Amino acid sequence: MLLERALSPTACAVLGVCVWHRAGGRSCTARIRIQIQTSPRMSPKKRTLDLDRVVSDIDPKPAPKRRSRNTTSTTTGTSTSASTSTRITIDPHRHSLSALPYHVLTNILSQLPPTTSPAFLLTCATLCRALHDPAIATLYSSPLTSPPARAHKLLATLRARPSLGVKIRTLSIEVEPLLTTKLSGVPWDLAEFLQLSTGLRHLRFIHSADHPTRWRYPDTLWAALEASNSTTRLHTWRWDRSLIPKSLDYADLRAITTRCFTALRALEIQGFGGDSDEDEDDEDAQHMIDILALMPRITDIDLTNCYIVNTHFLNLLSTTTARFHDLQFTACINLSGDDLGALLASPACQNLRSLSVQKCNYCSLTFTSSLPAALLHFAFDGQGAETELLPSTSTPVWPDSLQTLQATSLRRWSSGECERFLESVVRAVPQMRALRTVRVWCMLTDIDWRERSAFREKWLAEVRGVFGGAEVRFDNARPAETLWGEEDFVEKILGAGRRGGGAVRGRGVAYWTISYANVYVHWRVASVTSGYLLCVSGRLLAFFLLYSTRG
């Protein structure tokens, strides 16, 4: 079962479900539109669940058409009667909402925007019994703690009903103003909240880097995590250097890790190093590797603005016993492409699924020749690059398993290096059967407008040749002025997906934008089999795409 999207309502809510089902030895598809009326003028008893427009192809045999009851309609009412006669009658026993499994309903409701979902989830919980448990579970799985009054009410609710604590799974706490101010003279008790949240798995403390805070990790935090360690096994934690008290050194961090974080799966490290010379950064790198060694289940690491990410750190990381699934590097100024390539070629990254390198000024694309064979998602942002992106000694090698390839803000290279990069992508695309998104932004400043025009025409033909049957668009605007979105291609996708439209399997969509001053390439490629458009009062609420492997 594939869930693409669910949107919160204004006057109503629309939930979309795309169901893959095997019936009669063949794959079928069902698309369900669930419209929940939540008009404020209606009482809760009058709120209805409308399953009127259900498009279902699960049964191999199509449902018989029902004749219109009004057989004596006049000529002016012929079209109305015809449209009424083709409407599908819903069997409440066959298409009951309660028939959907619990995990499917929770997946649907979890797609709602977090800032607007609480009121809607409470409405869903009061509609019927089938929606009550999934809506309540989703409501408490990731509760909001802003504004502070909401966090205080949540703590009071947990005190009155401790059984709800097991439903809380993710908690992102904004340090200011919740932990630095009082509400009616009463501070928010963080330690008590953590002890009551027995199902907590992901914990983060968030604050703005532009506005430093005086709040630091209190000793009561470690005591609360240690006290609840028998029931609360954290899977995600963020070490923010600016929130660590100066009285704590690396020995204290190792002790805290032993007490509270031995079951971590994902660790975010932010702001370590940079306050001393290179030798001390190497010592800090060694200390951080010692801390990682205390987490035998660690698979995901996110390093942000860390000076300790250097040659020494990556060499030590490649020799650990951990097997990483997700690596993210953001604004790590000491990261280089050669060192990252050595890490990717080590056994520690043989099972890597996702790699993201963002705004690392001295990291080139040389590591792309060592990408793991099982990699699914690749993202690179060359903004602020201070080194040559693709030396002549390196050629990217893209794994066939890639589903997402994003390379943006590529500017510090020549036209020949850019062509070599694009050739590697175009050459590898036919073997990428699982590819869904390609986004490449290339900018050139070493050629004049005639050469840019020739460059544009050449790669326009290349893209059309690789993505046969795809729609290609380009313009002469600068990258910041024009960014194509899904709405620019809605009509084309719907035309390709309608029955009887003559669309072939594997027909896709490609974005191609060219800037006047710089060559700017933006591809968005998808293999589309059908599209489903939902509108209420003329407003586009949702657009669902059913993807298939390109044949």
C-alpha cells in the first residue's frame, strides 16, 4: 500500500490512498478519496464521512453500471441523468473505513502538516470508533511544544493520564522560550515530562544559531534519562556544542553516553572543534570516535559545522565496527573529496543508503567515483565551494540502485568538466531502473553566449534522447528567478495518465532550465503511469502520482 499525501482541510479534508493489490494473478490499483466534512456550523453528530467518489480497480471484473432512477427525464436534464447513472454506489460493508488496518490509518494521518494537524486530528478522533485510536496515536506521537502554554497543558495531561506517555515517540523542544521562561511563575518540568514519556525514542533540543541561548543541558536531564532508561531507549539524540556546559569534558560525555545513549541508532553532532589549532582538533576527533564506539547500534550520523571532520577523523571512522546507513555532512570546512572517498570505499559504508554533502567549501566531487553499490539517495550542494569541483583525474560512477540524484550550485569548474559530469549522468540513467528524481544545477562563466547556446542545444537533444517521450522545457532566466514546480506539469501528467489517451508505459516528465548568464540545468524526471487530481471549489488540494519502473 502506497501513501503519497494527505492535506489538512479548510472547509473539508481530503485524504488520498493509493493501494497496490494483487487480484486474479495481476497487479491492480485502487485510488480512494475520503472527504470528511468539518464545517464549523455543523454539530459533531451531523458530521458525515463521505466515501462517495471511490475509484476502485481491485476486482478483476468491473462493477456493473446502474441505471438512472429517473427514466422520464426531459431533454434538458439528459446530461444530469447520465452523470448520475454512472456514479458508483458505495457498499458500507465493503468500503467501510473501519476495514482499513490500524497502521494504514496512522500512516495516512501522519502525513498532515504538524502545525495544523492537532485540531484536525481531534476532529477525526470524534468522528467514529475506527478513527479514534489512530488519530489519538498520531496526535501524541509527535506533540508540539510551542507555544509554552501548549507544553504546560501537555504535561498536565500526562500527569492525569500516565497511559498516554507510551504514545509519545518524537519530541523536538525549542529551548527558547519554553526552557528559559516561566508560565504564571511556574517553570516547565523537563525531567518529569521525560519520565512520563515512556515511549520516547527521538529527542532534540532546538535553538536558533543566530540567537545564542544561555540555557545548557542540566544535570537533571541526565538523571531523568538514566532513571527512565529501563523503559525509554532513545534512538535519536543531538549533541549541540553550544548547549554543553563548559564544566563537562569528553570524559563526562563518555560517562553520559554509557548511562543514557547505548541504544542510539542516529546521532547528530553540531559545532564541535574550531576553537583551537589543528592538533587539538585531531584530539577532539579521537575523543568523538571513542564516544561513537560506545554505541554499537549506530547507523546514522549527521555532522553539522564540525571542524573535527578532517582526514584523521574520517580515517578513524572508516576503521570502526559500525555499519552506516545514512551519512550527512553540512558546512564541514575541513572535509575533502579524497578523504570522503576513502571512507565510502571502507567496509563501514558498504551498506550505505543515503549520502548528503551540503555546503562543504573544500569538498570536491572526486568521492563520486567511490559511491557504494547499494546507495539509494545522493545529494550534493556546492554553494560556497572554494576548490575545483571535478578534476580531470576523476570521473563519477553512479550506482544502478539510485532513486534520487541531486547536485545543485555546481559552479567552480570549466565547461569541459561540466560536460564530463553530465555525460556520466546521462550514460548511467538507462541502468537506473529505480530512478525517480534527477536535479542538476550547473553554472558556467568561462564561455560566451554563443558557446552557451551550443551547449544548451546539445544537452537538450541529449536529454530528449535519454528520456524518450519526456516533455522538456527551458528558459533564459537566472536560477533564482525560475524554479519549476509540479503545477507546471499537471496538465501534461494528467493527459498522459488518462485512460484512452494513448500514453505508453514509462512516459515521464523532465525539467530543463537554462540561464542566460550561466548554463543552469534542472532535471526532474519521473516515470508516470497515471495521475489523480483532487479539487474542491476549484482549488487544487492534492496531486497523486503512481510511479513504476521505467521499462
